[in-house]
Amino acid sequence: MAASEHEGGLRAEFFTPGSSSFTEFLAAHRPELLSTRRVLPDGVRAEGAPHGTTVLALTYRDGVLIAGDRRATMGNLIAQRDLEKVHPADDHCAVAFAGTVGLAVDMVKLYQVELAHFEKIEGIPMTLAAKATRLATMIRDNLGQAMQGLAVVPLLAGYDPAAPRGAHGRIFSYDVTGGRYEKFGFHAEGSGSPYARGALKKLYRPGMSRREAALAALQALYDAADDDSATGGPDLTRRIYPILSVITEDGFERLTGAETEELSREMVEQRHTRPDGPNAEV
């Protein structure tokens, strides 16, 4: 009896040369496992699925910081108060998401496997630009569901050792069709993003320290929550705070709960005397 016929044995497709893309492998042999390929019946639109907002990223002296609030909404209801929207994709890049939570979480997990699979097959990691392009392809695969109201809009941030000195932190945004756009300095996605970008426009400056970048991100998320009901601000009572992570030459690091709480409380205390937030430096 062939080895592949034993229970638990590998089937022939695992020994067939092909692409180093795990997503393409699934599409060829087990397409039913790809949640992004499922389309609702004609005339049906998705309503009531939890959505997450708001996420942002900004470059700073040592790399790039990526952050997100914790709220998920379902129409006019708060579906979850402590959703995690920022996830490491590999050692030197991270992805945050706005949009349909269930599909977004599946896409992030698949993307993590995609990058790990490529590195195991090829023996080297993808370049950051290639990682950004691969994520764009995965978003494009979800176009059918996006047109029916199940859109996922991720934000990719990473440390690129090949970039010029002082510009190692890079940020990529996307549209629902898979269009890829590199952003410089800072960017935000989600329903609260116009207010977050407005705050970062006045607070951001090149060469910020990690602490300065973290406080700027918190201020931007606070402004987003102040004007967008779908964005949650720091919840001091429940001790639920935004997620802040940095990516540097040393890799991905999520700020500890204690550090994030300290910075959040400092920022809220500043708002007691200046409710509209700090002025831009001159």
C-alpha cells in the first residue's frame, strides 16, 4: 500500500513542485479552506457582522510603531471592547486591520502562515516590498465578499534593513480591491482614521523617540474616539487600553500592559487641562 494511503500520510500534492505560496497551494488543492474565496448568494448582503476600527502607524527614530483601538461595533452596538487588531506577521513586520472582524482575523492568520511557508520553502524571508505585494493579492482574493459588505482593510508596517539609513520603518495601506500604497511618516485606517490622521498631522515629526511616538499614537486614537463612535478610547475603569507595538532592527515588540497603561493615563491627565490635545510643535 502506498505511503499516501495510510491514515495521516502525505498526499501526492505535497510532493509536487509548485509555488512557494501557501495560499496558492490551498487554492489549487483545497480551495474550500480559503474563507476569502466564499461569496454570498446573489442578492444577499452582509449585515450585522462585527467591524473593527481604528488602526494607525507612524515611523520613528528606531523603526515603526503600529497601534489600534480595541472596539468592535455591530451597527449601533458595541460588539467587543477588547478586540486585538494588531498582530505580528513575522519577526520584522506587523499587520493591523479595520473592517469585518471574522474575515480579518482569518486573513491575518493565513498571512502569517504564508510568510512562514515562503521562508521554509525558499530558505530566506521575503523582502518587505514582497510581503506588501503578497498581502495585496490576498485582499484582492476577497473582492467578491468585499463588494457584498464584508470588506477587510489592513495596514502593514515593517522594518526594512535595505532602506536608506533613517528610513527603515515603512508603512503600506490598501484599498478593498488590493491596491497597495506606501505611506510616508504616518497613516491611519478605519472609520476614525480622518480624525487620527488629523491629529498625527500636527503631532508627527521625523526622528521621534519611542515614547514620543507612542504618546502621539495615543493622542491620535483619543481624537478618533472623540469624534467617531465606532472607535474606543482608553477605558480606565476596565483597564482596557489601545495596543501599541514597535518593529525595529531587533524585531517585533508589543509594549507591555504596564507601559501602555502608564502612557495612557499620562495622556488622559494631559487632556484634563487641554481637552483638545496638544498643539503642534513650532
